[in-house]
Amino acid sequence: MFNVSAWAIRRPLPALMIFFVLCVAGIYGFIKLPISRFPDIAFPMVATTISLPGAAPSQLEAEVTRKVEDAVATISGVKRVMSSVNEGTSTTTIEFQLEVDVQVALDDVRDAVSRIRMDLPVDIQEPVIAKVEVVGGTLLTYAIESQRMQPDELSWFVDRIVSKAMYGIKGIATVKRIGGIEREVRIDLDPQALNAFGITAGQVSQQLARIQVERPGGQMEWAGERQVVRTVGTVADADALRAYSISLADGRSVRLDSISTIRDAAAETSQIALLNGKPVIGFDLSRSRGSSRLMSPSRYAPPSSNWFVSTPASSSCS
């Protein structure tokens, strides 16, 4: 019988070489071992989101949430059903047992919601049914402050310049701005003027919705070249909106600024980013699936913009 120990003692060089090769292979394999600091986590959960703009939470609970809960409760493998109702949105999360295939559960939830689709309010938006996946959430939060830019200019700078630079970095999935200013064209209707002209706020809203339309119009031949034709029905600015004609029930028309006050200004502030107690504009970076590293975006600052980046930033809602 061959004795490995005795052979290694009599011939130590081959044993040392084999030991050295195994050590090198182990160290190389350890270095190349893929390790994710923020691993992707897949829960056996499916979320159903149904939106009805302008609806009160009580209305959504009675007409949408309870019907969805009753429909998905009969699916096999369901462990728990949780719902949250906000103004205009109803979200139902279905948690399944660990052994349930998530794709099969997703199909079952879609079938259950489709069966009760006719029982839901007619004017709801198309239900969104998706798997609940945890990719890692926000990894980095940066704050930007400028001595040369106004808040609206800095907000535009983050949305256009910084976001484009961040999306060019491998591993970044989303860039979300915190704080800043959103442009809003506000139309405040005059109730007395509406009564005088015999028109309701809903009718004005319907007519305004029709002007923000852009549709394809086919193709045409021009000077030997084929060009695309499109129908544009959008309003360029607030001045054009003021001159827009609102049709009345008796066939007449009236300018929009005759029955309302139109302002092109900033939207009402709903959140604010703070750095050392001072208002700033921040943005969050979240990673893409399968990525566990993010590069620092500070080196992407344009030299002429005179802004600096600090991290972390704290955000709060007001």
C-alpha cells in the first residue's frame, strides 16, 4: 500500500511545490471572488398599485382596496396581505410563502386583479402589478450649493447637467433631486366668472387637457425627400395660455384669462434639503441591479459652474 506521508518525507520538494501551487490558487480565487457589499434581495412579495386621481382615501378603501384584498386572498401560498391608501393611490402588497415561485405568484395576482377589473371604478388608471425587489435604495446623498446661481437655476442645473453626468457612470440607476424649485403654471378659476358664462371647472379642465397633445401625422414627400409630419397641439408659454379660447355651451368662446388668473411661477415647496442647517439642493444616487460600487461624482463638476459638493445631506419635508 502506497504511503503518501512517507513519500512526502523522502521527497519534500514535490510536496512543497504542490503546497505552493495550492496556496497561490487559493489566494487568486479569494481575490477574484465576487463579493457584493449591497446584495440584491428578492422577496416573495407582489405589489399592486391602483391610482384614481383626486379620490379620497375612504373612497379608494371601499371601492378599490377591499375588492383587491378579497380577490388576492384566495391565491394559494399567500402568507400576508397588507394595504396602504393615500389620496388618489391604493397599494396592496401580497407576501407569499418562501417556497412559492415569485413569477407564478405574479401571474396569479395579475389574473386575480383582471377578474375584478369590471367591478372597479371606470376612471381608474391601469393597475400596476410588480414584484417587490430590494436593490439597495439610496447609497449616496450629495448637496450642492452655489454663490452664483439662484435656486431655480441650480435646480435646472441638477436636473439637466448633473443628472446626465451621473447617468453616464456605470452602476448608477437613478438620480433623484431633493429640494429645489419646480416650475408650475397655475390657473386659478374665478367662480363668479364661471357662473356668468355658464361653464364649470370640469369643462374648462377637459378643454385644457385637449390642447396638450402631440400626435404623429404620417409622412410626406417634399423636394424629393421624405419627412415626418406630426400634429402639435401644445402651448408654448403662459402668454399663449392666457389667450386660449374656451368654448361655451351657447357656441360662443371666451379667453381663458377672462375667467381665471394665470401665473407662471414656482410650485409649492413640499420638501427641503438641509446641510448644516442651511437650505441647499441635494440629489440621491441609487445603484443598478448587480452593481455594488459607485464612483464619486465630484470630479464631474464643470469648471465654470462655481459650485461645491458636500456629503452627506439631510432632507426633511415641510
